[in-house]
Amino acid sequence: MKVTVCIGSSCHIKGSRQVVERLQKLIAEKGLGDSVELGGTFCMGKCQQGVSCTVDGEFYSVSPETVDTFFEEKIVTPLTK
């Protein structure tokens, strides 16, 4: 699974660094390092929608407040099916 988080200026202001750091921690805690490739990219073109994130190409809007729920619903659940 490939997870990409925008680290462009608009998303940075909205908390992309915190999102990336939290995802790194959650991936390590769950032992998913072999299953999840976490990467960063610059502008995804959806600057108004919060921290832009994709999971295998599917777009999501994430924030530091919603990253735990996003992780469980969009990363852990699909991997455990």
C-alpha cells in the first residue's frame, strides 16, 4: 500500500508535518512497515481541502485531528481484510 502526504506550503500550514509524523509512529506501532510505503509529495492541486493525502491513488483530506481515524479506516482496515 502506498500512502502519500502533500508537504507543499498550503498543506504544511494545515499540519502536514504532524500528519506525517503521526502516520510514521502509527505504522511503526502496528508493525506495518513492510506493508505501507509512506511518502511525501509537493502540491496535489487540492490546497483548499486540508492536508492532501492519497492511499493507492485515492484522495483524502486529513488533518492532525483526524489522522488516527484515517489511519484505522483507510490503512489498517483494508490491510486486515
